[in-house]
Amino acid sequence: MKLFNDAVYLYTILLVIYALLSWFPGGYQSTFGRFLSKVCEPYLSLFDRVNLSIGGIDFTIAVAVIVLQLASQGLTVIVTSILF
């Protein structure tokens, strides 16, 4: 379970870095930015159907991180209750 939780934590950090790249001109065009796009955009595209933009601020990544953390915690509880 620790490996799973560490992977979710690492992916959360990557999502936050992906969000912060929007503050830098050309951030998504760098090698690291293209890597993050390939890693993060498939998950973030699940939330594109929901309009999470309010007043010009997009909350998609924040909602995606919250859903990821809740799903991780829920899965951890379920697996722990089954195994122990």
C-alpha cells in the first residue's frame, strides 16, 4: 500500500507542477513541459466535460487533485479492510 500511496503523492506533485507551468511563458513547450503534458493531460481530460472555470480561473486541476486523493484514500481503506 505504501508504494501505491507514494505513487499517488508523486502524481499529485506532477499535477501541481503542471499547473504552475502555466505561469511561465513557453513552459509547456519545454522538454519537461511536454513530458508533463503527456503524463497529466489524459487524467485531466476526464474533467474537461465539467465546466470548472469560474471568473476566468480554472479549478480543473484542484478538483482533479481532490478526486485523486479521495479515491486513493477510499481504495486504501477498502484494501486494508479486505486484507486485515
